[in-house]
Amino acid sequence: MVVKCSEDAKAALNHIAFQKKAGSSPVHTIEAVWPMQRCPVQAQLSRERPLSLLEKYTLRAFNEIPNVSAAEIAMKLGLKEPELIQETLDSLIRAEAIQTSSAKITVADTSELQEDLERLQLGLETNAYHGIVRRNMQRKVERLQAQIEQQSNPKRMSLRQKIAAGFQRLLGFKAKVTKEGKEQLSKGKIVEPTMVQVYDLARCLGTNSLIVLSGDGGVVNGRHLQKFNSSDWTPLEKSMKKPSPPVAKETQQALSAADGTEQVNILSLEMVGDPAKLEQIQICITLSVSHEDGTPVFSVHRKGSSSQRLGWIEAFLSENKEAEMLLLERFQKEMTIKTKIQSTVKPHQIEPLVSAMAHVKRNISSSSKSMLLLNQHDSLLTEISSKDDYPALVQNRTIVTYLQNLKKTKVEPQENSNALLISIPSAQSMVPAHTIATQDFMLRLANVSVRGRHSKLEVYLPVVVFDENQGNKSLAEAITYLHKEVKNPRERYLFTRSMPDFAAWMKTEVRGAKGMAELANSYRKALELGQGSTFNIFQMFMDELFAERMDSFEPDMVAKVGEFMKQFSNIQGVDDCWSMFEPKLQQSIFESVLSEGSNHALSDAWRAHSSGKEPLPWEDAARLEYAWCGHCTNTKFEATRFFEQMVLELAGSKDMTTENVSKSLSALKSRTVLSDELFARADRVRRERNRFSHTAGLKAELDYTLRLISVMRETAALGQALAGGSWKPEEGIEWSSALTFSESEAYVKKAARLLKENTDHASNGNVWVGSLMQSLPSTSEEIPLALIEQLVGAPELTTGHQFKDVLTQLVRKGLDSWIKNLPASENFELPESIRSLMSLLQTAGMEKELANLKESYLKGLGKLTTFDQLQSEFNLLERKNLAFTPEEFSIRWKRSVKEAGFQVSFDNLASMTPTHFDFLTENVKPDMFMRAVRTELKNVEDGDIQAVKSLCDEIQSFAGKEQPWHNVAKKKDGFMAAEMDNKIRAGGNPVEMGPIVENLMPFVDKKDFPKMDGRFETIIERGKKEAKKNKVDEK
């Protein structure tokens, strides 16, 4: 018999389990029914409320004014309709606040009819009636309304007549305030009965408590009750109470509990329906075991609701001896299984049997394929209904079983799988019976003892133990045992599925491979063996290759790398491994170009370190490799291997998982072996391992490697201490290197050739260019054209720095020196080296650098002082073979003409040919024109109006309409006006100057030069004003 659980019961069980209530553990949930007595009652309640203002003043009037009538009170309060005070009188009478002594009122009392009408209307509004009953009630409402109208107004009076009759009736209405009325008046509250209402109550037979069946949102309502069925099981026998009609006190308590009010007063109570009729509610009862004393804890849910608990039933079960015994016996009966379980566990260790299947399925869906330990697992899987999950659970996993009558450990391969089937003598068993264990968990079938709280009854119920830590511990013990028994590296990995054992097997394979074909075959074996693992097989293979078999790439690394990639290109799923070889190829080329006469200090230091003769501290080695090769791939590689090895060894020494570095780090953190801060840094360098293969800039990889070394040192300190060699404290050595120009040229030539032959692979500029940018020699007086030519012809790289970046750096560092050492030449005849450099820069598309070169050259020349010198440069430009353009000369020309010493006349401007005029750029022409104006005005004496007139005529001649200088002159109209005005005003008396200017007008064409013309008009007006002022002063 297998323990089963309905979906409703499982939902209730999960609700208790998810709450993780301290002090108890859930075992199982069963379904039952609880007998209920449905006992609806019709009751009239009283309620207390504050007096209204009208009630308060009416009550005070009857109490304080002798023999006052209701009509007089209404008139004093300004009430024009008798119905208003009539309602107040009715409420005071119902509350027994007044005792009437009025004359006999002939008008019929319709209050009872009104109450019946209101009750029926409320029932219709709340859909209490259905079908033909509803139609009958609607007809009754109509009859009551007609009856009330007939009795209230039998004579069919008009509204005015009804008001007059009402006041007449109120004149005879007099009353005395009762004792209750005086108390109500003093408290300011009135107690009045409410309308008669039907309340749906139910009695819980067992607790005998009465509850109100609430609406749809309640825990229990009328729809949840069913007809009682004596064949359904209930945990009540002798404890079941007989049905009994509700009495006022318990009804009052039930209504108070339902409304949340402290006081409910019942004026009348009447049973509705058959009090002997029984119904039942379906429930789910969950058994939990107390951690403290092993006694039962019962939780009760209404079936169909996993979150709503029935507290009154739980309270009864916790105190009733008979119910406790019945339940324990019921749980024992429903949880009977075939498997004979010997072990009993403590309550805090257990989980329900029905929840164990989820753990099995979760492990099947996970990526973990670690070794599986099985001891009498068939019984466990059968009892938790997971027998069908066994094939998926063991798929591609090494299985360890513990067998009776076996004397020696036996290792066999599984069919159609790389996994092993390992049999160990039961005497060597590391796990209890009825157990499944992996590195993630241990699942075990066991019993738990439940002892009665109110009786001596004790039952043993089947449960499971789920322990995450114990699974890994059992696996570590099994691995320790098997390491002694199994020597084959492949078989070791198959039962451990750990990264160190896979690396040990791979190392053996790589060491034994001969030639590239066998290396490729070894990798295929690794893919097959590592199927289902979580580590990067290709990265591990390349790590072993670089660590153990770099001799496979000698003597011609370039050719061997090509052969390697050809062999691996046929293997599906292998990414382009060119990026892994780039640092090796680059370093090979870098070392091959060294000449005997160069400085070999860095190369010798690196060889001494890498060979182990003179090992450097990790940090100094990383900086040395970076200074020497432009990267620190080898140091990063070695540090990574040490770091990963130490993490796995540390985890193994603590009996934690060694499946991969990520899981080992997490396990070390969970056991607080690693601090949160160290774990965060360690996990970061693990995740960033492949990112910093020269992809983030020159300095980024060095920074990453130094961070990795720091984490590695701290991790090593947690295990066996390491000292000496690379583990010495860093010395902080500063390294620097420089190649000769010929060595740099040879390096670029070889690197460019290799890259051009492998254009189908992505090239990393940070690898190929980084070392060269660091090792460029200090500049020389001669231009290294051969190196520049190689840089210009080098291919464009896919990512990172470009060879053009080296050329830019080279030109920037050497430009000033090269220009400074050029021989002087009046005709701008450049040396061949400069011309070749310009040509190469142009070929490379380095327009900015070419412009900087030309600008630097022209800056070094002397400034022009005369127009004739400028004219000679115009003539040179006309040859067409000059290395410079007019635009490149423009800066030099602009600087020259802005100088006050530069001499140019209007005749010079007028004599310029159209070609020469076009040589001048738009930013030079205005400065040239203004310099000519100032040159001409220097030759005019202050106040010489005639000479100014002559200059204006010249301007009008060579800068008039359709002349080359016309537009330039027009734009400088304001400048010329100011200069001419200053020259004339400097001559003296404006009274004398004005008439002379007026006689010579016009000086210029008013349309072409309006500002000059306006300035001359101003001179005339100023003279006239001064003359007029002088005459006034003389009078």
C-alpha cells in the first residue's frame, strides 16, 4: 500500500509546511467530515444609538413641561408636518422611554404592518426567495402596501386635510417619561429594538459551539454544509453531542463573535426549521509532530480552502482524548506501507512522505550529474510513488550500490553510457538503508514516533528525511573510499564527476597524444566523457594543452597552429580558438625579431621566471610580462589554474562539492569558510576569466590579473600555507622595454604577414599592437620611413588598437624633431624623406596627421613682410608641383597680413590676377584689404580731404561693381568709414572741413558704400552745427 494524498489534502499539507511553524514538523493530511447541526433562528435584537436632536428635545419637553402635548412640541420646534414628530414618538415608545396618556386615537396603528413590509422587502433585495416563493412574496408586499395606505388614509383625504388631522391627533397625545427614558436622556443614547431577522446558525457537534454561517467571503457558509452521511469518517464517536435548539445566551455569543461587537441584546428568539436535522462539513486534518516531546499537533482546514483554518475544531482536537486516539489510529491505518523500516528519526528531521517525489524530480531537472549512492532504493522510490522516475534519475550518472554477499568493490561500464555501475560490499556502506544520496541531498525512508498527549498510545508513521548537507558528506566519504579502490583516472571521474578528476584524466590524455590528429581525438573523447557536466571542457582542454604540450607547436608555431585549427575545425561545437593562440603567436614573433645588440634584460628575466630558475612573485611576473609582451596571458593562465585548484582542494578538504569551481565557491561561502566579501571577489574573477582575454583595453587585463592574484593569495591562506618562489611577497619591480626601429619594423612585417594570411579569424588589436605601443623607441632625428611604411601597409584589426595608432604615436613624438632638422629652402623644396612621409600618411588616410605635419613645417618659416614676398609664393603655387595647397598656406598668410609691418597698397590689390586672387582664402582677403587701407592712409596727412577723396576714387575704381575686390570692400564699408573719418577729424576745425567735404561730394557711390557716404554727410552736418554755435556765441 502506497501513502496517497488528495489534491485538497496536499494543498492543506503544503500550507502547513510552507508556514514553517516553529516547534513541529508536518507528517500527513487526511480527509474527514465534521457533523454540524443546521439551526437557523428568527430573532429580534436591540441596539443602542445616540439620541437624535428631535428625540432629545421631545424627551426633554415631556420630562420638564407639565401636561404638554405632542402638537405643542411640534409647533415650538417649527415642524409643519405631523409625520416628522410621529416617527420620533414611535421610536420613544418602542424604546419604552415614554408612557403615553393620550386620548384614544381613532387612526389605526400600522407599525406592525410596516415591519412586516420592511422584512419582506429586505428578503427580496438579498435574493432570499426564489421561483414561485419569490413571486408570492412580491404579491404579499403589494397587498401590505395597499393595506397600510388604506388604514393610514381611510377617507382619502387631501394632503392639507391629512396635516390638519394629524395635528388634531397630536393635540391629544400626552406622555410621561419613564425611568428608562430618564436614564437614556442622561446618557444621550436610546435603546430600541431592530427588525426581526433570520440568522443562519450551525452547531458544531463535538465542541457544541454555535457559529454564524457567513456570506461568500467567510470561512464557513451555508453552501459548505452537506447532508450528513453516517458512512463518512469523523474523529467523533462518544464525543459527538446530540442536536439541541440554540438558546438566547449562546446565540448572543455567536452573533457577538460574528459581528465583532462586545454586546448583543436579544429581545425575542424563535427556532426556524427542524432542530434534529444533521449536516456535515468536509475537512482536511494535518498531523504534525512536536519537536519538543513528540506529541501530535493537529491543523484543520476546510476542504477546498488551503489557507482558511477552523480554529474551533483544532481547539477541540488538542484537548479531547478520544478524538486524539481516533486520529492517531486513523493516520496509522492510512499510512501503512509494505516496507519494514528499522530506523526512527527525530521529529525536526522529517518531511511528509508525499512531498518526497518533488525532491527527486527537482534533481532530475537540474544540471548536476554527480554520482548517485543507492542503498535499497527500490523501497524508497516505491513508497514515494517515484518508481517511474528511476530511469531519468540515473541517466548518464555513475551509480554506487551496496550489495550483500559482495566481498570486493566491482566497477562496470553502463550500457550506452560513459557512466559506471559501482558495487560496494554492504559492510562498507556509507549510507543507511532505503536511501538515495547525491552531492545535493540525501533522501531517506524512516519512521517517526508520535506519542499521545492525553493517552499512552504511541504510533510509528513512515516519513522521509531530506538533508542537503548529509548528501554531500556521504558522497565525500564514498569518493574517499573509491579513490583508494579505483586507480583508473577515467573511472575516477565517472564516479566523482568532479572537475579535478576530469582535469587529471585530461592531463593524461593530452600528455600521451602524438601529433595534432591525436590531440583532436583526445578532445573528442573529452566531449564524450564530459557530457552533462557544467564546466567548460574546451577551456580546460586548452589549459592543459598550453601547460603540458607547447612542444607540439615547435619549431614553427605559425604552421603548427594552422594545423591545429584545421584538425579542430571538423569538431562540431568548437568555437574559433584563434583568440587563444594570438598571445602565443604574438609573443613568438616578438621574441624572434630581437637582435643581438638590443637590450635583452626583460627577455632574460622572463625566461628565467617562466623556466623556474629565478621565479618572481606573482605580481612582479604579471607586470614583467605586460611590459615585455604587452599582455600578461601566461601569468593570468597560471594564476587561474592555481586559484581554481586551490578552491577545489579547499572544498574537498571540507567534504564539499568539487563538481566545479562555482559550486565549490558557493559551498565554501555557505559554510562561512569564505567571507561574503572574499566570495564576491572570488566569484567575480571566476566569471570574468574569459572576458579579459585582451578585450577591454591594454591596462584592463593587467588590472584583472592583479585582482586575481590578490584573491588567489587570500584563498591560499585558508588552506595549506604556501611559501617561496612565486608565493614570496611582491617586490614592486618597475619594468620598461624599448625595441630598435629595425626590430619594430621586423615585428610589424611578420605580424602583418601572419594576420593577412588569417583574415578569416577575428584579430585582437590589443594583443598585436599593445606591446609595440609600449616598446616604441625614443624618437630619432631621422624619419623611420621603413617602419612607417610597414605600419601603413598593415591590415586593419577586428577589435582594439590598430597599427595606425602606433603610426599616430610615432608621428606625434617625432614631428618636432624632424621639422627642426630640415634644411632651409626659400622655394619650399622639401627633402625626399618628408615627401615620402607625406605620401605614406596620405595613403593611410591619416589626414589629420598630414595636416599637422604641414602646419608644423609652415610654422617654422619666417613671416612675410611685403606683398612681393606674397606674390612669389603665389607664383610657386602656380607650378602645380608644390607639396602644399593655398588652404594650407592660408594660416601663414593670415598671420603675416595681420602684422602691422606688412606693406600692401591699393595698386598691389588692383594688380592681382584672378588666379592669385582665388589663392587667397575667404578668411585672408578681408585682412589683406584692411591692411591696404591702413597702408594708404599712412601716406595721407591729417585733414587732407583732397587726398582722402583720391583714395576713395581708387577704391571705387578697383573695388567697384563687377571688380574682384567689390564684395570684400562692401563688407568693410563700416571699417573704411571710421578710418576716413578719423583721418579728416585729425586735421582740425570741423567748421572749415565741413564746406570742403560738401564741395567734393560725393566721395563714393552711395549704393555701394552707404556707411562711408553717411559718415561724410555727418562731417558736413557737424561743421554746420559748429558754425551756427560760433555765431550765437559771438552775439
